[in-house]
Amino acid sequence: MRLIIMGPPGAGKGTQAKFIAEHFKIPAISTGDIFRANVSEGTPLGVEAKRFMDAGEYVPDEVTNRMVRNRIDEPDAASGFLLDGYPRTVAQVEELDGMIRFTGHQLDAVVCLTVDQDEIVSRLLQRAQVEGRADDTEDVIRRRQDLYLQETAPLIEIYKQRGIVHEIDGIGEVDEVTARIFQALDVIPES
């Protein structure tokens, strides 16, 4: 199973990705986690990524593409994967199409979590307090939402044209959202 989970920052993608990956026995590949790990370790990639993240901007495609390509080439992703936070641009969709086509597979589904913008701001401000994340200020959160609407939301239309999008209401208890996702995905035959 080769999946993408999409939705605005704070929609619950990371939380749901863990459950989906466990269910299908595939790795959840989160660009956000990779970026944060590099930032905390002070790697050159982390230093570069931090500049963009602190400003509420996305890390450039060439850095992200290289990271994703290397990750999906790892042995644990041979039978499938779940991407969280990638692709974010039309260029990344095209890059991902090439990566997957090279392996002789196809993308099976895109799970799109939908959540009200004010709910997202509330969630992320709470997460910032709990986790001590300096990058989650209200201004940065709203900037990320603007970027999502401008750059990433149109990708959903590309995948809708392919007939692989499952829009899932992301509001509610975690287990309720998970149940909605599984109900949508379990009708898809595993490849």
C-alpha cells in the first residue's frame, strides 16, 4: 500500500499516520519529523531547514525531494509507505510520480483530513505549549495555513482527478477519525 496523508498543518496527520502505518505494516514517512530531528541535532540540513520553518515557509523542493527519495528506497518501504507532509507542490507531485513509477508501482490512495482553520490554530497553540515548540506561534500557524491553501490544496485536485482521494472529517476524538480513515481505506485492495 502506497499512501499519502494530506491536510493543513495541525489537522492530525502525524497522529493518524501512526495508526495507518501500523494497520498496513508500512513505514510512516514524515518530512516534519525528519526536519525536526535534523534541527535538534544541528546538522547542515537542519540549520537550513530551520530558517524556513521558523518563518513558516516550506523547506525547498530539492532538499525535500532528495530526502524522500532516499527514504522510500530503504528496504522497509519496499512493500509500501505512508507519506506525511509530502508532496506539497505540483513539482513534488511530479517528482513523486517518477519515484513510484521507477519502482513499477502506483500510488494507492490519498487521505485528506479536513479541519476548520480556527480549530487548527487552537490545536497548534496547545501543542506549542505542551512541546515547547517555538515555531508554533499564531502568526506562523496562520502563515502555514495560507501557504497550504495556495500551494498544497491544489494538489488534492490533481489526486481527485485520478480518483484516489478520500476526504475524511478530521474533527472528533482520535479513534473516531481513525475509524473513518479505515472505513475509507479498507475498500481499497492492497497492492
